[in-house]
Amino acid sequence: LGWGGWQPFTWRASEERAFDAYTANGKPTLLPIIQIILNRGVADGSLSKWVAKVVQWDFERVVPAHLDAPLAIGPSEFGEPFEFARNGGNEVRFCDEDVALLREAERGPLAFSVGKTNLGPLTGAPCNLGNGEAQVVSRELGLAWSPK
């Protein structure tokens, strides 16, 4: 890894917990930014209709545009990452500390372009990374759009 064995960072023990939450032993997932985009189809039911149609198909693998491919999953596993829409919440399986920046960006500089949702803010499970508070770049740099 890295360039000639050199890495511009070091892994901390807390990042292993975050990676474990992210990978979930290979279960399919939606990246948080994609979930934000898909929220546009929650209110009018178009996302649920699309997922319901796809899970009726007979398939054994999915080739996603990003990350590992192909995934050896069938219809029921395909539908799992979209449960947030049916459950009425905007939860992701990632650590909350890892999605804090996106949550702040939704409230700030991306507010004009992000589809509004009745599911609430993007949230993840607390993983107790660092000092328990999310490391949010905007707050650390004192940017004005970071909520108080």
C-alpha cells in the first residue's frame, strides 16, 4: 500500500471499528452520499417502486459501479440496503462520526442541491471514534456553515 511503502497517514485502532462497520462482512451497502441522492425518490414512492420491481427478477449477482464487483447476491440481499426508505429513517450502517461531515454539508453548502426528505438527517451508529465527537473539518477550520 501507499507509494513505495510510504503512506501519508497512519491507521488508528478506532478506524478499524469504522472499517468493520463499513464492510459488515461483505454485505451490500449504499454509500451515504448515494443514500442522500436516493432520498429524492422516497416521498413520491419511486424508490420503493423501483426496488420492488428489481427484487422480483431472478438473478444471482450484481455488478455495482463502485467498490467490489461482482457481488454474489440475489433479490432479497439486493433489497436490504434500501430498507431505510421502508423503515422511515435515514440511518446508514456506517459510524455516525464518519457521516457527520455529509450531514453538516446537507445543512450548509449542499442545502440548495440536496433533495429534501422527511426521513430526517443522515445518521449512523455511534462507534466511539476519537473522543466520541465527530471530527468535522468545517468545525476544525472554523467555517461559517458548520452548525453550532
